[in-house]
Amino acid sequence: MTRRSFLSTAAASLAAPVERPNILILLTDQQSPEALSAAGNPWLQTPAMDSLAARGVSFSETYCTYPVCSPSRGSIFTGRMPHETGVRANNQAIHAGMATMGELFTQAGYETVYGGKWHLPRPNGDVRGFRRISSKSGKGAQMDGPLATDCAAWLRNRKEKDPFLMVASFLNPHDICDWIRAHPGAHSYPDIGKFPPAPANMAVDPLEPEFLQYHRTTGYDLMSQAVGIASQWLRDDVRHYLHGYYRFVEDVDREIGRVLQALHDTQLDRNTLVVFASDHGEGMGAHRWVQKAAFWEETAKVPLIIAGPGVDQGKVDRRSLASLADILPTLCDFASIAPPPDQRGVSLRPALTGQHLTRPFVVSELLYGGQSREGRMLRTSRYKYVRFNGGARPEQLFDLLADPGESHNMARSDAASSVLQEHRRLLKSWISAMADEFHSSG
């Protein structure tokens, strides 16, 4: 089926008698799921994000499809995996023949608008299927305030009767990248008592996969500068960095609050489904890792909160495995739009109304500068399995129930042989079913 014929079919599939909700997607960039006060973190205050958690469902086990900006965003807006969208690194575009969220909802009668970071391929370029309403560029400190102003103004001045889909894509806490390079480490801080504690899992496994060691020293574009800096930090340096990171999260929370206030003041919140997520996490100093581009829990997991009419309130779902690829099919479900064929995500709607998802696993992808250094992550209900396509020590297996900090690699243990073999089998089966060209040695 061609994209044009599919879009026509999707538009015709609407259930006319059902009032379709407005949709507001709020994205941040590089936010760890623990960087919310609603998650029990006492070292920052995020009242806007917390308000969504109070009136919606928070999915605590949500993973990005690729812990780097552009590939992850490609999956959010298509429901497909990065090896399918063609976005395997930053500044790449989604394949021209693949239907995007904006195109689907426009064809189905939604007014679709977009503000902020796109990054497919340019951070502030034209967005497929959306009308851009805010395009201020720069760092989060320069971009996020005008973005909130433009989105709030659009909501307050809107006169159309058709339902809308708005994306407000903020940049912070991404400014932490530049902060790290500006603060290589003083090792002594007079106000250290005001800083968060360093993570318990700061230690680096000397036998970690060779490709992780490569990234620490050579890395992925300019990110290597920050990862290399963090590898030399002492515990107090990590505490200083976490303090700085949380301030960027609070900055973007204030801007999100301005958009939510406009939604409330116009009473549009009565029929608006709100999705809050981030494109990938942040290293948080765990394993002496900062920024992204790793399968650690801190970098691969993301916050995901969905709130609005027909959604349970104040619920934390700790059982359902979720993926950012689930956002598109979930929104299609609420809007009575047929999702595109070959979706890799699933609708989360059952989990928003008292049930749990029963999917066996979710998968994430990663390249370190080319297919010669490539990895896959498979997360099941209890375990995480990581496989790289070469290099020494290419496998990792973690029992996330007994070892949530991922400090003990069970792939080196004979006692975990049966679990390892099962996860190898699951990943191999997924790769075959997805026509994924990933091939590992051995």
C-alpha cells in the first residue's frame, strides 16, 4: 500500500460519532526518568510535570528506541525502529515514503502544529505534516521561553473547531552538554552540602564491552568530550554536575507549566490528551557516564506520562514495558485513526484504564559512528540483554530486580547460562522478524 492510499484509508476509518480529543505532546531533550520530583527525587522541584503525573498514568519502565536525539525522534513520529526510518544518527531525515504522525493526523482532519526542536534532519527545520508555529533556535536557555510563549499564545487565540495536535518540543535539560564542557571538575566545592549525592553505581566495570570503552575515549562526535571529562571526575564533581543538571530540568518545567496554564485557562484541557516524554535519558554519572549513547538504564529509559479524559489519575505503572514507539499507535487509538502498517509500537490505551501490557520485551538500537560498531538492547520483564556486533566482551546481561544499578554483568557467569541463551534467542528472533541487518560475531 502506498503512503497516499494508506493515509486516505486512515482518514476514512474515523468513527464519526465519537468526539475526538485534542492532543498535546510535550517533549524534553535528555531527561532521565528520575529527574522529576513526582518520581520521589527531593533534589529538584517539577510542579508542571508533577501535575500531569497527578492526573494521569506514569510508565516507569519506558525505553527509547535509540539513546540519541534524531533516531529516537524518528521513532516517536513514525512508530517504527531506527533501522526502518533511516535515521541512524543525528541530522538525518525519515525516509520520504514513510507516513509520519503529522501527515496521518492532518489527513484525518486534525489541525497539526509544531514548535521547537525537530532534528529530522535539522533541529529547527520544516516538519513533515505539521505547520510550524515556533522556530527560535539556540540553546535551551534561548529557545524554550519563546517556544512556551508561542504555544501558549496559539492555544489562547485558537478559533478553529477541528481537533488539534500540538507538539511543543523543548530543548532543556540538553544544555547540560555545554555545562559539562564548561565545568571539567574543580574537585573541591565549599557548598557541597547543597548538592545531591553521587550515584551508588559510579564504578566503571574494567571488563565492560570494548565498544563502551571506545566511546569513553573516542566517542560519538563531540559527545566524547563530555564523556571523557566525566570519566575523570571524583564523587564531588558528579554531585556538582547533578546539581547543575537538575536546574536545567527545573527551567524547562517552568516553561511547560506556562503551556499547561494556557491549556487550562482556555478550558481546552477538558478534552485534551497530554503526553509528556523525553527523547532519551541522561547518564547521571552512573558508571561515570554522562549524556547519552549507551544502553544503561539512566540513558535508555525515559519519562512517559499520559493524562487527560478517560485516563486513570495518579497511577504509576511499574509492570508494563513501554517504548517511545508506542506514542503514535496510542494516539491513533484515542483519535480513532488506523495506525500505519508494520507498527513496532503498540497502543498503551489498555494500561491507561486499569490494565497492564503483556508484551514480552522492548528493543533499542545504537551505532557508535558506523555499522562497524553497533549494538542492540533487549529488555524483558526482569532482565536486560545487550549485544554488540564485535569487539571484546560484546555481551552484557543484568538482573534488574536484584541489580538495578547494573553493576554485575551476568553474561560472564556460568550460572546465568540458561537466561543468557534465552535472551540471545529472543533478540535473534526479533532481528529476523524486523528485517534488521544487525549481525553479531560469534
